[in-house]
Amino acid sequence: MIWRLVRTEPMDGAENMAVDEVLMRGSRGGMPTLRFYTWSPPAVSVGYFQQLTDEVRLDRCREAGVDVVRRLTGGRAVLHEHEVTYSVTAPVSLFPGDVVETFRYLSAGLLEGLRLLGLEAEVTRAGGGRGPATSPACFDAAAGYEVVARGKKIIGSAQTRREGALLQHGSILIRFDARRLTSLLNFTGPPLGSWEERRVVEYLMERAAGLSDVLGRELEPAEVTEAFIAGFARALGWELKEIPLTPEEVRQARLLAQRYRSREWNEERRPVVLEG
């Protein structure tokens, strides 16, 4: 089967989430898509079920020029800065089994992308570890079928299924800035609440790392993207055809981005009337 490959220019948080949703909607009757993208400005994305004002230090994000956006997918908060993000949008019927089985299947493409960059990694077992329930951060621990290298989480992914379509997207860390992440999220309650910020940073650095941190060399987003394009194609046998966003998809995404910028969606997860 032919898969569409989409590479988009850096976008803000609302635009990136809107494009992923447009591609998911379109995949129900169209071509499955593999997309790669980056974020400008940096953004914190929170999972669909997280309480934004409890998990994120909104004042610090504003001061730092960091976007905040709620994802359609679950999971915990991610700082999108020194990374490449991938997304897979397709009919659910293309994938084997349930959500966990789809994670396992797609992880083969992620592992091959890392191998092409010179890093041998592995996936955690189903029912893998979680960090403290009070931690808002995705990268404090790996869940089932997530990617770790040398004992540290390298890629964090999340998935949703809606009306027969699937969206899985994930953050491929190039560098992991635990201090920056700690400054933007609320780490509360035991065992983190009694720790000073320095110890939270140490806690996170024990559990996550970026590709450049592990490989000991600087990587650019373009190099990482090319490796993962090849990784998905080789490991999963996908024939990729590069097709940019259409004018209609761009129009739909611009309209949908209004929701992803709204307080009703980001703080309260409420529907928004879109104009345009």
C-alpha cells in the first residue's frame, strides 16, 4: 500500500495539532499519512484528559514564550522544543489489534529509524512502568511499547481513535532539557512535592534523554527526519509518496486552529464554535 508522506514547515502548537486532526479526518476515506514536523515557538502539549491549570505553570510559559495546547490524544505533558515530531493518521482497519498492538507495530519503524542514526534501542513490555501519578510529564517513565535506549526514554507517543480513524503522534527527542521542563510544569505531591527543583531535574535526567545526549554528537531535525522516513519504510514495508498539504487541508487547519488556541478547549476541553 502507498502511504502519503508529509513534511511541514515549523508551526505553532495550535497549527500543528490542527493539521494532525485534519489529516486524521481525511484518512477515513483517503490515503494513510506519515507526517514529520517541528514547533515554532516551542510548546507544551498536554494530554486530552489532563487538567491544564493543575499541570502547567501557565505564567512561566507566557514569560518564556512557550505555547500551550491540548492534544486530542491522551498521555501526559510534553515540551516540544529540541525534537522532531512524527504522526501517523490512517483508518483503524489498517492496524492489527487494539491500541497496544498498534503501538507495538509502529514501534518497529521507530526502532529502525534510531538504528539508522547509530542507536540501538528497545521497546518496553506491555504494561510497562509509569512515573508517579502526581507527575505531569510524559518523559518521566516509559509505558508499554514505548522506545528506550540505554535505560532512558527517547520517544514518547500517544494515540487516539475516532470514528474509524487513528492518530498516533510522538516526540522524538534530540536534546532533553530537564531543567527547562521542570520550570514549566507543576510537580506536586509525593514523592516530588517535597523535593527541591534540583532533585526533580535529577529525577527526570535519570529517566529520559535526547538522541544527541546519548550519541554524543549534534543532530539536526532534517537528519533525524530522513532517518525515520527510511526507518518506517524499511521496517514496515511502506511505500512512501511525498504529497504536500493541499490548499483545502491548509484552509481546514487554519479554521480548526481557532479551537486549539481557545481557552475553552485548552483549559476546559469544551467545544468551540469556529468561524470562517
